[in-house]
Amino acid sequence: MHITQLNHECLLHLFSFLDKDSRKSLAGTCSRLRAVFEDPALWPLLHFRSLAELTKDNFLLGPALRSLSICWHSSRVRVCSIEDWLKSAFQRSICSRHESLVNDFLLQVCDRCPNLASVTLSGCGHVTDDCLVRLLCCCPRLRALRLENCARVTNRTLAAVAAQGRALQTLHVDFCRNVSAAGLHRLRAACPRLALRAEHSAAMMPDQPQRGAAAHGTAFRKLLPR
């Protein structure tokens, strides 16, 4: 029996064992397998290990998506986590190449994946409150939001969870330095049943206002080894 003689359900099951690149390669062999690749039922879960994977055309975003994770572990994550006014021109150029990738991708998720139930973002230093607020509004069935080392996340996301996260059961904001103890306290009071974890977040040094940035930047650079 040739693989294309299998029914659609069997082909979906076979495709489910393949990674995204292998699915894409197999889909390029004939229209029958392409139809399986384009079936939203094949894509209930997406996991990305680098930001570059977000730009590939080897996956499908659709209403079947239930779980999404973007976990980027790279030396560049440390550059993304530096306060903007402290970055050198070289560091800013590094960030400019991927600064909008996660936000742009999540906006597509908001438009196409209303049934999303779980989101994990780790090392996504440029993801913004605006994007997360929209995610909470557009995905009313979201039950788990796990954020780690997302430097731009602030108390505004916590306030949006209290206002919009009606189905949310789990929230992690670990190593998110711009989340404050006061913000966490307000959220706990507003959502006592929420499983809230904020490892080290409120204890970290938050970003400082940009006034006097030049002077602070000069002082900081003097401390760096030459």
C-alpha cells in the first residue's frame, strides 16, 4: 500500500510524529499530503526553540491551536534584557534584527487562534504589555500564561490579567524585573484563586527612568573592563 492510499485520519496521525520541517518536506511531495499539512487539526501544539523559527513557513496557525511556547535560550537574550538606554550601538543593532518578531507573531496568534489555552514565553525580552493585553482579550479561553525573563512586562500585564483573564488559572512572571511587589499584591487580592508565581521578579532591580541616561550610561561604561 502506498502512503497516499491511507485515509485522511491515518495520515494526520502519521504526520503528528514528525517535526515541523519534516512535515513541510513531506507536504511538498503531492497535493494529498499537502492537504494533510494544511489541516488545522494537525496543529494543536507549537513549540519554538529560537526566534528564527517564527519566520519559517513550516507550520500553520489556526483555531485548533491550544498550546504555544517560545523558549529562546541564547546569549542574545542577555543583550535583549539590558535596559535600552544602556545598550551600545552594537547591542542595539543586534536587537533591531529581531525586536519585533515575537510581538508580530503573537498578533497573528491573536487573529487566528481564539481557542488558545496555554502560552509560555521564555527569554522573549522584547515582548510588550500591549501585545499580552491583546492576547488576553482575543483568547478568552486562555488558562495558563507563563512568562520568564521578559524584561518589558510590567504591572500593566498584571492589571490586564485581573480585568480580562477570566479563564486564567495559572500565571508565572518569573525573572520579570519590571513587575513590582505592589502589582503582585493587587493581583492576588483581585484573583485569589489564581495560581500566581513570580520567582525573583519583585526582588530584581527595575528599569530606571530615562532622565539622566547619558550620565548613567557613561558611568556604567566606565565600570566595564576594557
